[in-house]
Amino acid sequence: MNALRLRHLFSRALRTSLATPLVLAGCGSSADLEGYSQIACDNGVPALSDLKISPPPDFVELRSTNSPSDPTNAHTRTSSGQPCATATDVPACQTALANATTTEGFADTCQGFCPHVITHTFLVTTRGDEVKTHPTPEALKSLLGTVDTEQEAALLAYASGHPLNCSTLEQGAVKKNANGTFSVISYEGDTCVKDSQLDQLVLEVSASGELREVERHVLEKGSDHCNIGRRPVGLQGAPPCESMDALGHYFAEAAHLEAASVHAFLRLREELALHGADANLQDAARRSAVDEVMHTDVTGRIARRFGATPQHPVVTALPLRPFLDVALDNAVEGCVRETYGALVAHHQALHAQDTEVREAMVRIAEDETRHAGLSWDIDQWARPRLSDSERNTLRAAQRQAVATLRAEVAVALDPGLVTAAGLPTPEVALGLLDTLEQELWA
């Protein structure tokens, strides 16, 4: 079919969504944001602009590494100035800068999925011939001296373990107060786990660099299953973990599930072979696994650009399943969740304001449409081989999957995910689901 039919159906659904106003829905409470300004960011972290360091360094760089013993493993997050500009021995200064590393780092903000990846983030400066690392909040305070700019206050909050969203004032903002202190808006928590919540924090930063929490508000309640796609049986749950930016968090989770989908398609190929499916279906499952490797690389790269590190999926090895279980899993994971996920990918390819995201989703959307088409091809092959009662079981499982999906997409999104990543608002998402339900799941 089935991929061609889905393309036509997706086209109609997306034309309808273009007529729906773009509403950045939110929920919960928030601090009064009057007087706040957005934090200047670079690659998802506070930019190193407007730092009034005395005496001024020639160069300042924010650097991260997950292998402190290997300086070549480090990568630059953001920088300002010219390295070794006033050094008397420039080659020696440049060598020292390249080799600068530390076993310490700023307070862990759990960038993306971090239980298995320890990231050391620190500042390094050059001033004359001196190359120096500043790996702790205390070292940063010493470097800055008096905190007298908004950007210095934001940088201190970040270094002290408070994530700052570079896309929305509600989770990342700063202002100078009349008494000389600064207020920084940060956030804490998660919305991709049941019974979780996303909190807004208002921090006060004194001129001496001391931080204290002065307000806390609940921005949003969480729910399960924030990502859509074919999940393998045996996939272990990843512990919830904050990221520096909602976009980083989203794409780290996407990369995690894309990598998990490789396992799902390889297992599907084995189970199709076990139950006598046509070789074309088996080959399509194998090709889908190869596609998911590319998707993992692309979404992982975007996640790291926004300061998050995807976690490798852990999938428990389980015996191959009976035919009915395979058909049920395909009906839910493929014909519902993966089909909707393919439509969302097309929406992102049309609406994402971030150029890299939009270009990535153009390719991913086409691949995911083929994957969804494979799911429906498998469904067509499987249903005639089932009894009436088993087919009724499939229909009931699909109805439940659609109801669950409706509840999931009704949760308000971070505005940055709507604008930069092109995800549909709850209103648009429910409209897309309506179209699919009328055409496919009725």
C-alpha cells in the first residue's frame, strides 16, 4: 500500500492543520516576567558575551568532555575572544590551550540522558601566556569578581546546576533588580514521566555570586510516553533526567527511541521469518533498521547541539513471540503509534523554524512513512491468518492505543518545541488524530 496511501492521507491531514491557528498552549502558574529578558545563548548554553572580567582575558571558552584524561575528546560549547592574542610564545600557549582539561566540572545539570555519561563542563581562559581552567562555581566566582551583568548572573546559575531554557522566558530569563542583585528564571523537573512535574525556579544572584531560591511555581504536570515510534519489547525505562534546554531534552529522547527502534525492526524481521512472512516484508524490516541508525545519528547530533547527550537504549533479550503477539504489537506500535509519528514528522518538516531540524525531518518523515506503510502491509498479511476472536482482540488493542495517544498529545508543550522543532500544539495534534482515526482506525 500502503506508504503511497499514507502519503496522500498525510497530505490531506496537513492541509487541514495549516488552517489551524498556532497557539502556544501552556498550563500551571508562572512568576511575573515583567522586566525580564531572554538569556543570550550559544548552542544551548549561556553565551560568554558581556562578561566584565578584570583584568580581561584574551579568550574565554566553555568546554565539555566525558574523558578528562583525553583532551582531544573535549568540544567547545561557546567561546569569546581570540586565543593567545597577547601571548609572548603563541605556539606554547596554543598547545597548552589544546591540552587544557580537568577532572572537575560545573554542577551536573544532567544534560539529556546522563546516567551512563559523566560530562565535565568548565571554563578555560588565556591571558598573556597563562592558560587556566575554571572548573567549579567557586572558580567562576573568583574569575568574575563582582557580578555586575545579567549574563554573568545567568552563567553562574548555569554553572551551579540550574538549567536555563534558551527558547522561552518561563524557563530561562534574567533581570537586574533595583538593589543590585539579579533574578534568574530556571526550571527543574520533567514532563515525560507519569506523576512528574516541571517547576519554574526564581533564583536571586547577589553581587558576590551567592545564589538562593526565592520562588517556585509548577509550570506543567507530566505524563508517560512523550515520544512516538516503534518501541521494542524488552525496552528498559530510562531514568528521567533534566537537560539544559527543552529542545536538547526532546532530541536526546528522540535519539534514544530511534536507537531502540533499530532493535525493534531487527526483532520484527526475525519474527516475520519465524512465522513464514514473505521475504519482501522481512527485507523491508531490515531496511527500516538501517534507516533508524541514520535517524539516531541525526537526532543525536541535534541533541548535542542543544547541550544534551542521548542515552543508549537497554533492551532485554526475550524469546521470539507467538504469531498473535507479533500481530498485536504491530497493530499498536506500527499501525497506531508509528503511523502517527510519521505524520508528526511531516508536520515538523513543514513547521520547524530551526533550519537543521526542518531539513532533518524532511528525510526522517519520508523514511517513517515507509516504516508505517510496512506496518500496514504486515497487518494486511497477518489478519487473514487470525481467528475472528483474535481479530477482535486486535481491534480492541488499537482502540485502546488511540485513546492513550489522545491523552498523551493533549498535554501542553514547551513553546520552543512548537516553534523551533515544529511539533503540533495539542489542538493541532488532536485534529491530526481525528483525520487518521476517520480514515484508518474507525
